[in-house]
Amino acid sequence: MQKVDLESLSIDDLAKLCDDASEKLADKIAARQRELAAEMEKLNALGKKAKVAAPKKDVKDIKEALKPLEVKHQDAPKPQVTKAA
């Protein structure tokens, strides 16, 4: 894997990297869930008592869950300056 110098990236580049990584992670999670569901079905077909939990979330839901929460910054109250007479 290619090493990335995070210190040299702009905020926009870092945000894009984060989005790309989240998307790739969501894809891999969804694929793994499908693999596990298929394995569970195979076990059930063999007569094993295994609980099949098919993935309820699709890739879109997983990607949405991985998105960082938007933090709304509130402006701090400005200090009041009083002039001494």
C-alpha cells in the first residue's frame, strides 16, 4: 500500500481521502456480511442449528453510518468590552 504524507495534504484532500476510505470500508463490510450469510446458510443446510442473520443493511446504509457526524460550530459569545471612564 502506498504511504501518504498526511501532513502535506490540504483539508480538501484529507476530506476526500476520508470519504474514499469510508466508501471502501463500507464495500468491504457489505461483502463480508454477504459471505458470512452464505456460510450460515450452508451450515443450516447441513442441519446445524445456526442462526441466520442476513445483512439487513445495504451498502448505502453502511456508508451513511460511516460518515463522520457533522459538527456545527456555534460562535462563542464575544466578550463585552467596557470602557473605563
